[in-house]
Amino acid sequence: MRILLVYPRFPQSYWSFEQALALVNRKALLPPLGLVTVAAILPQDWEYRLVDRNIRDVTAAEWGWADLVIMSGMIVQKADFAAQIQLAKQYGKPVAVGGPYASSLPDEVQGFGADYLILGEGEITLPLFVEALANGKTSGRFTTEEKPDVTTTPVPRFDLLELDAYDNMSVQFSRGCPFQCEFCDIIILYGRKPRTKTPAQLLAELQCLYDLGWRRSIFLVDDNFIGNKRNGKLLLRELKTWMAEHDHPFFLNTEASIDLAQDDEMLELMADCNFNAVFLGIETPDTDSLAVTKKFQNIRDPLSESVQKIMRYGLRVTAGFIIGFDGEKPGAGERVIQFVEETAISLAMFSMLQVLPGTALETRLKQEGRMLMGEESGNINQTTLMNFLPSRPIETIAQEYIQAFWQLYDPQKYLDRTYRQFLLMGEPRNKAKLRTPSWVVIRAMLIIFWRQGVLRKTRWSFWRYLLHIMQAKPKNWQYYLSICALGEHFLEYRQLVRQQIEQQLAEYLRLKAAQDQQAESEKTFAA
Ligand code: SF4
């Protein structure tokens, strides 16, 4: 059986970093880990080819070669997901779909023409699919409520990836998160009881990447790396030895809840294992909003102290922020800016609250009659207007959001924050031998020197900050430069945010005015 794995294209987003990736000749930030895991779970006597549409198009020869097409993706990839299913059908190929989008909205995805829906986690549903194929079934829906034991999940087929095209690799140690944030779909898809692989499994995955020649960063795509702290520490103790034996070949980064700051042992181990960044879901500095959204873990300790403590361990904090929670007071955007500036978080991902399918938030808002969408999921991404009626006027929230995003990514403010962050941060602990930078890296540095050190108004700050970091934190200067490089993306992306939100807001207000006018005339007519 010849299987063509297709990963749909993402729209331009906060994380797409096109301009920064182009500087180092990369096409995408992260690979499709789900699809290479699927390829490892399916029979190994089948043949596999993988095309990531974020890198290139599928060729006619590849469509022709395949006996079956398998696709996976997230809701933000919806447009290309639908287009690729339809293209595969034009080539007369059966299509099987799975992953978070199909699992959350199977009927919508089936409407695009998929033949097989492999829902939930593949360790359980892929074998059901294989059995159905063996029995000659030409369509079917394979689903389970059960959450599989991931200690038997095989090493993903990293060999199927075009490794040079990616900036980071990804691996996964755990699935699920113990918390109960109302807007979160992770706990719906993967449950609140974190399940982990064994340390030996994860080390085998890292060894595989090492053997394939990978030497750049690796992202542990866990929903919450510290969801199961005991198992996380067991892994880190073994990883520390592995890293030292392999001369610390990669930097690692991951996602965690803010209570990481309360666990010194975990932070020590992460620093020893060459972790250099962590994403935290901070959401908002407003404690009332955190309580409304049931993010109680963010209320227990002062947020800014927690962020600063994590940074002292050499972990660069990136964080997610949201505007639009129920009961939010005016000025929420301004308060996010104040918090981000105070804590010197260079990369602050800021978006308007969106309701994801299946979440507790969706259930509540449906009961309250506040959803703006019908059964269709609509277009959910970081540059779309809210898909429900918030407790403040949408136009106020949207304006606060646009202004706050614009200010956060003002080139001078971004540079100042990045500088302060690297001064506050501890330095990497590893004693790895210095590696000669590749020609691609040297070229990227020269371009940054030219653009940010010569052409831009911020050039004097750029050089002053660089020289000071070289003196004060000599191990941090290359990472400071890499975050400066990401600033290239935000110059364009903040324009896109402003333009797209303003466009949608104008359309929303036009529709609202028309509805109000119609309601008014109906009232007059009835009277
Ligand atoms: S901490 Fe993060 S992953 Fe866990 S429930 Fe909250 S939003 Fe979801």
C-alpha cells in the first residue's frame, strides 16, 4: 500500500515568521509531528511519502503514485485542508483524515469529501482503520473516548521529513493537562490526566534525530510539560546524562504552566538539560478574568515574580495573552502592555478570545445564546474577530487589541524589551564545544547587521544593546540576535493584524446596523 501523507498549509500567523525563516533558508518553523507518528503506527511494510504544504506543493506524480492519501491538521489549516481533500478526490484517491481538527468537527471535515475519519488518538483508532481496509471497507468513522497509553507509541518516522526545511524539530513526551481553563480544547482532546512516554522512549526519539544529523533546536510539543512533574523529572535526570554524553547537541524548548516557577528542582534540571525557552499561557494580568476563565493556577502567586524567576534559570519566557474575557474592565489591552513591558517578555503572543469547538466555554456560551457562528466553525485564527458576543462591545475590545498589538511590536519597544530580557536571563549552562557557525548563519547575521544596524532608526540602540549583552551576558548575544531577527516578521505582521481586524470590524458594524434598522422598521410596522 502506498500512502501519501499531506500536511495542509497554515495561513500567515503570529508563529509563521516567514521573513525570519527566509534569512536562514528555512521554510517552516516546525514539522508535522502527528503525521510522522501516524506513519510509525501504521504497518511498516507499507510505503510512505510526506508532503508538507508549508514547504512545497504536491506534484502530479505524487498524487498519481498514492493508493491512499492521509491528512491531519488543526482548525487554522481549514482552508487548505478542504482544498487538498478535494484535489485528492479529483485524482480519484481515497482520503483518510485525522488530527485535532477532524476530531473536534468530524461532520464538517467529512463534508469536504473525506472517506475515512480516524478520530481521537491514533494509537487506538489507526488499528481499527487498518482492519477496516483489510476487510475491503471503502469508508468509515473510527473513534474512541479512551485515551491510549503512550508508552507503546513508536519512534516517529522522522526520516520522512525534509529536515533542512525546518527551523525546529518537534518531539512529544506527554499528552493532556491537569488544569481546567474554560477556553481550552487540549483537555477535551487529550484529557486532564497527563500521560507520558518513558524516558527511554524519548531518548530513542532524540537519538534518532541525532543520527539523522539534526543539530538545531527541538520543541517538546507537550500540552503542559510539567503536567506530570514526577515523570517529567525522571525524564530530565536521564536526559541530563544523554545530553552530556552527546556534547549538548540541541537546545530544547517547551510549553508549561506557570507553577513551573514553584519547582526549583524542575527548573534546575531543565537548565542542566539545555532548555533555553518556555511558553507560558499567562492570558491576562487581570485576576478577575483569570478566575472567570478558571485559570486558577495563574492566581496563586504573583505572575511577574514567577516569570522573572523562570528567566533567571536561563529560560527565555514567551507567553500567550488574550483579550475579551467576560467581565473584563476597560483598558485590558493597556494592562497587557504594562505587564509585558514590566516582565520584559520579548515574544508576547496576543490574540482576541475565540471559542474553540467542544470546550466548556462553547457549552456555556451556547446556553447563553451568545455564539455568533452556526454549526460551522468559521474562520478561527489570530487575525479573526471574536466568534461570540463578549460582555463588552466587540468594537471596544477590537480597538484595544489593535492598539495594544501595534504598540507591543513597535520596533523600538520590541528591541528594548528583547535587550532587557536577555540581561535579566541567566546564561546557558552547558559546556558544549563551540561550533563554527554555518555560512547560512553568518549570512543571516550580516543581513540583520545591515537592516537593523544600518538602515533602521533603531540602529544605535541595536548596537549599544548588542555590545552591552556581549559584555554582561557573553553567552546570550547570539540568542539576542536571533530574537532581533524574529522582529523582521512583526514589522509586517502587525500591519496585517490591524488591517484584517479593521476590515472585519467594519463588516460586523455594517451588518449590525442593517439588523438594527430592520428590527426598528419591524417595530414601527407592528405598531
Ligand atoms: S494550562 Fe494550558 S493546556 Fe492546561 S488547561 Fe489551561 S490552557 Fe489548557
